[in-house]
Amino acid sequence: MDATALVVDVLEGALDVPVSTEIPTDRPGRLVSVALEADRSTPYLLMPTYRLMCWGESDVDAKSIAMAAVEALWDAALDHPYLSAADLETLSRTSWSKTGQARYEAVVSLVINTDE
């Protein structure tokens, strides 16, 4: 089970914003970047924590994208065959970026079953 691929698939299916595990050099104005922050997995449960970096056209837009991403993971935890929990740890505005563009980050802990 590739937990990162699961997160990207859920977000791509729910958001109207590009989702990537890498920040492209020609980054679009709106983007969600998915990065593994920590991992407390066992042989039976994957328990990763992901940092979702969300760029938007304004602070309101960036925060809205971040919340939509978190809500997509919450919703998926209700009916996805593997994802059984999604908990928001932090949501914050990041004040520094090379471009000065609005950016929010959400840190989300997940529980993913390794077998149905």
C-alpha cells in the first residue's frame, strides 16, 4: 500500500487544484503539495502524517484550498476501503515564500489499513 499515492488520489478526485508530491519549477498559482512529515506505521496499520502545502491566489483562497483538502480526507475516511481515520493536527498560514504568494499548510495524521 502506497500511502502517499492514496492521499494524492483522494485529493485529485476531490479538488479542482493540481496536486503533486513535488513542487514544479513552473508552479501554478494554485497547488497542493503532499509531503510525508512522519511515519508511525506498524505491519498492520500505516500511520503517516502528511504536510499539505496549499498555495492560492489570496490568503482566503489558500486557506480554503487547505480546508477543502482536509475535508476531502475526512470524507474519504468514512467510506474508503483502506483509509480509516484522518485527523487535522495543525492548520497555519506560512508567511514566507519565494514569490510572496499566499500559502497555508495543513498537517494531517492518517490511519490506513494494510488489508481490507
